[in-house]
Amino acid sequence: MTLFDRVADLPLTVESVTRDRFESDTSSDFLRKTTVFSLSGDGDVGRGEDVTYDSEDHDALADAPDDVFDLQGAYDSFADFSAALDDVDLFPTKGPERETSVHYRRWALESAGLDLALRQHGTDLAAALGRERDPVRFVVSTRLGDSPSADRIEMLLDRDPDCEFKLDPTSAWDDDLVATLAERDCVRILDLKGQYKNTSVDQEADPALYERIISGFPDAVIEDPEFTDETRPLFDGEKSRVSWDAPITGVESVEELPFEPSWLNIKPSRFGTVESLFETIEYAEARGMSLYGGGQFELDVGRDHIQLLASVFYPDGPNDVAPRGYNLPDPPSGLPRSPLTPSNDPSGLEF
């Protein structure tokens, strides 16, 4: 029985669909907006978060009628609910700013539906899958500014000397900064952003930067490089350290990578459907790939969901699922430390 088979037959009843908007400043110097969908039925509520990055898409949805998503009904199974979403116009007031957002909004509704189905069945995800929820190791993802310095890293390490990090190197990183960070032995993932195109975080394939990162952090995972004639040779003997994030949307996308990966960053919204997510996790597990969870500046229930998935599938990975406070421009003191402990008596997709 596959992972999806274990939840596919859960029935659910949807009586109403509502939406709530959230927004917050972030440590990456942009205003984050998200939309949370709540599906109610039989006294239970399932929730999922749309992490579409473009504010215009959330603004357009906010202007849509309350009943624009007609999902009310009794579904014989979660699989039937998922299939019904195939015919739903996810962007009813205007097309998405970018195609990836279709998966993001689909995941919000899928996860809300699964959350509701599990709650109506009186169970939680781990129990339904026959797995455990383990404490979750997390890393803190942050950028170091246009004139990069280690100041933010030093501030967080002063509060928690065991804090670990996922960082986004840029061409402005110099040898002194790399040496300073490497000396602290706290950087676990370096995201080169080479697979991002036409976004505010694009980083060109810079051979000098790549060489500086590969040699300066010999034990760190290196995420999303762009292979060019100049950068590809730099990874000779280093492919076991390479991880992929932005391209990963399902099993087919893994099979299309330049080589079979040792690492994958799992962001559930990129997959769109629960079935594709679970299928890819099983595919990776069968091949001994190391997995870790990825965050997208979730502002509400979506953060709980990625922490849950990490807890169930890859609790010991360098999971980019730190509590939301770490993403604030000025994170408060007293934030939870790694590892995160699962809650008692969970329901649905609660961590």
C-alpha cells in the first residue's frame, strides 16, 4: 500500500469555504502576503495556506466573491475531492503572475481538504500513515543583505550557540565573510539560487562565487546550482553534496535532473497534490536520497504543515522549517530552539 493509498479513501464533507489574508515584513526585506483557506464540515475545520509569492495574486483573490470556490458537498473519498479540484478555476479573477503559483494554490486547497478529512475521521496524518512524529531538527534560513555581513548570524548565535543556518550566497560575498562563517561551523546549506529565473532572488552562475562556496564550506549541502561550461567542472567529486529545490515538482522532475541526486529539498506546495508529494517521497526513500523540508515564509498554518511533514518523513534533516519568528526582520528573543517537539494529541495536519 502506498502512502497515498493510506489517505485516499478517507471521506469528507465540505459545507463551507472561507479565506483569510495574512501579511508580514520579513528578514529578506519584502512584504509577505498569503491566503489561508478554511474548509468546514460536520463541526470540523481543515485549513491550508496559499504561499503564492506575488502580492497581486492575493489581492485579486481578496476581491473575489466569498462563494467563488464551489467545493461544497459530500465526497466519498479524499481522492474524489482531489480529483474535483482538477476542474476548479484556482485563479478566478485573473491569471496567476507565474505558472508555479497554480501548484501553490492547489496545495492550499489539497492540504485543507486532507486536514479536514483526517479530523472528520478522528485521526492525524502520522497515525493514518502508520508512522511516528519525531522531534524536528531545523535550520534558520536568512539572507545577509546587499552589503553582506555576519551580523545577523552573530546575533542569533549569541542567543543560541547551537543554531544552524541555510544561507543564500551572492556574488558580493568575499573571502573574509566566507572565512568568518566557516569558522563558526554553523552553516549547513548554501542555496545558490541558480534555478530561479525572473525573481527578486536570482543569482547568476558565478564561477568565482561557486568555487569560493565549494571550498570554503567543505561539509555543507549546496542547493540549486546552475551548471554551465564554467561551473560544471567545479562539482567534479562534489555531486554528493548537491541538492535540488526549485525544479522539484514530482517524480518526473527528479528523473530529469542532470544526475541522480543525493539530496532533495521538499516543499509541498511545489507538488500541488498530496499524491505527487507522497509519490516523490517514496521514490526518494527507495533510492536512499536524503530529504529535508523547505520553507516559503509561511505566515500561518502552512508552517505547521511543513513542520509536520518533516517530523513524519525527515526529522533529522537540515530542515528549513524554523518557527515563524525567525523570519521577522528583528526576531524576538526566547524563540524555540532546535529540535522542535511535536504537540500532544494531534488532529489532522497538526504538528
